[in-house]
Amino acid sequence: MTPRLSVDFVDAGSVPATDRGLLYGDGLFETLRIVDGRMPLWERHAARLLAGCERLRFPPPDTTRLRAEVGRLVAGLTDAVARVTVTRGSGERGYAPPPSPRPTVVVAVSPLALDARAALDGIAVRVCDTRLAAQPLLAGLKHINRLEQVLARAEWSDPEIGEGLLRDIDGDIVSATAANLFAVFDGALVTPVVDRAGVAGVARAEVLAVRDVRVVRMNLARLLEADEVFLTSAVRGILPVRACEGRTWQAGPAARALQAHWRDIGLPSPTGRKDSDR
């Protein structure tokens, strides 16, 4: 199915060639799942989008109107994914931001199909050679410059590999290419810091809100000592990791409990297959 698209709340499929999102990656995006018209994590998506606009210093969109636009485009779809992109808008040539920016808002909605086996049996992951650069000014933001993730994802084509783990320049694990990471050590739940690189995912925020989690720096050797490892994504949900670098795991109690929480908030287990985002 062709995605349903709108630009600045009007059905359209293109933006001006002068848009700073296209020219410089000057913008933000959110990827959310909608089930039977419901958006269980909307408030977290909206809060992150507003905080990101403040950090990048351009006016935020009206999130009430934005939610209504997503709802309009998703009408008739029982399970869907929406990508909301907000850029600083068009401007003069050069890096200097326009003094009075008029942001561009793009919404794209598509039907969603996910791999049920990933949630049930877990996925195999690889460690990427591509490293994430340290940039505290952008760390945590879901900005639209994803070239590091593009390069990392280009490292493999094996369909048996479900994700790739990304490290920073010091060798610490940050996340997967399109998900955040959690591990369990002796019953304690931990997740990597994202203060120098990486995205502070919406699903990650949900887990931090409902579970006792330590936010730590963690290298690969330490990760491979974990009793349980899983990934989190606002669209794909909770994905147990079953294999990495020769180490294998079973889906553990922490992942299963959080999968139950996802069902409780209205995000059922997937029934098909498609890539998505955190």
C-alpha cells in the first residue's frame, strides 16, 4: 500500500527543495504505532518532540492538531505505523538558521506488519563496526540525520540477523541501530546511557517509568555476561535477544513481563513482518 502522506496538514507528497530538513538534516522525527485508532505512547512521543524542538531552537508544532492529523490518515487501518517529521522549514542558503523559522510538518502513515517470531523466540544481533560519534548537544534526540545508522545497517544483509549493536568511540554499547537495549545482571535491570550519543527512545522511557532500572556505561564484554538481553522499540515492542557474538540466551522473565505490560497498554504482539523504529 502506498503511504498516506500530508505536508503541513494538507494531503501532499513532497516538500520544497529549500527545506532545511532535506538540506542539512535540520529536524526531528517520531515513529509511532497505532492500533485500532489508539496511540498508547502518544504522550511520550509528543513530549520528546516538544523537548527536541526546544533543544534545536525552533517552534514546535501544535501536538493536539498533529495527533488529529495522524488519526485522520490512519482511519480504516487496524494496525499502522506513522512517521511524524518536523523540520525547521525553508531558509536562505547557508547554515545560519532563519530568524523566524516556519517549520514543516510531514506525516506518513502505512499499514504495519511485524514478525511474531521476533517477540516470541527472540532475535540474533551482530556488533557493528560503525561507531557513534560523541556529541552531547545532540545525544538523545531523534533528529533526522541518521547517517551513522544507515552505514551500520548497510553492514549486513543476512535475514537471520535482526539488529546490529552500536558502540561509541570508547567502545561502550549505546543501542541497536533502531532500538534501545536492556540487560539483566543477577536480577538487576540496566540500560546504557545516551548522554553522549544515541537516541533516548520512547519505549525506553516507558520501561524506565515502570521498572527499577540502572542507567550505566557497559562494554561488549560486560554485555555478554548478562543473564538476559532484550531490545525496546515503540513500534516493535519488546524483542528478546537470543544470540550475539557466540553467546546465546532464552527470552527471560524481564522481557516476558514487559511484553505483558505492552499488551496491557494496548500494544498487542505482532502478527506479520516489517522493520520499524524505536
